[in-house]
Amino acid sequence: MITLFVNGQRHEVDAPPDTPLLWVWRDTLGLTGTKYGCGQAACGACTVQVNGSPMRSCVLPVSAVACAQVTTIEATGDRIVQALQRAWVKQEVSQCGYCQPGQILSAAGLLAGNPRPSDSDIDAAMGGNLCRCATYVRIRAAIHDAAATLRA
């Protein structure tokens, strides 16, 4: 059994230690907001936060996060994630929406450490998250919007 703390709740999961975290979320805990993209940590669709840092859950073994604080897109109580979700809607970021959970959690990691990111800060932090709809300009605008909301 592996103890996980996901979105503020404790879970005991019976999974092989090398099971990718993504499959534990989706198949064991029923948290399907985190998406499978490439399976190689190259696209960012599977991004979650581990102790506040964005991580790719498709290649991260569940044993690596035992007893860590993990945040998925379902974390409705996280104020940064909430601000980003509202900004995403306001800026009409989503088209297909598939990459958005990973985009939002990467942006949350940025805003947690940098409340006033520049365009280049955003581009650097978000560079590993691909959007097949190419909404990058709106993503940047939404991050600026959420940052302003969080500072207010």
C-alpha cells in the first residue's frame, strides 16, 4: 500500500511502485481531469503539482510521491488554480480543452513562485506544455489576468 495525499485528502492505493502516477489518478482514484498525451513527459497534458512543483505524471512512478502533497486539476479549494480557471474562461482560452488541466497546473506553479511574471517568465514556465489549438497568446493573457486577481 502506498499513501498519497491528493487535493488535501489521504488515499491508500494498492499499486506496483513503478506504476505511472497518471494511471493511479485515472484508474484507481477516478480523477480523470489529468490527461494522457504522449506518455513521454514531452507535451505537458499530464501535469500535476507535487509539493507545489509541476511534474509530468505519465512518467512519474507512484512510489516517488508517497506522502507528498499532490494537486490535480480537481483541486477546487486551491486559490491559484481557481483564479486561473476563472481567467481561462474570461480570456476564452480553451478550444478543444484537452491540454488545459496541464496548462493550468503549470501556470499555478509559476504564480506560486512569481506573482508578477513577465511574458518571458510565462513563456519559459509554459514552454513544456503544448497546445494543439495554439492558444498560447490567450494562455499568456489568462496568466497575467490571474496574477493580477491574486495580487488584488
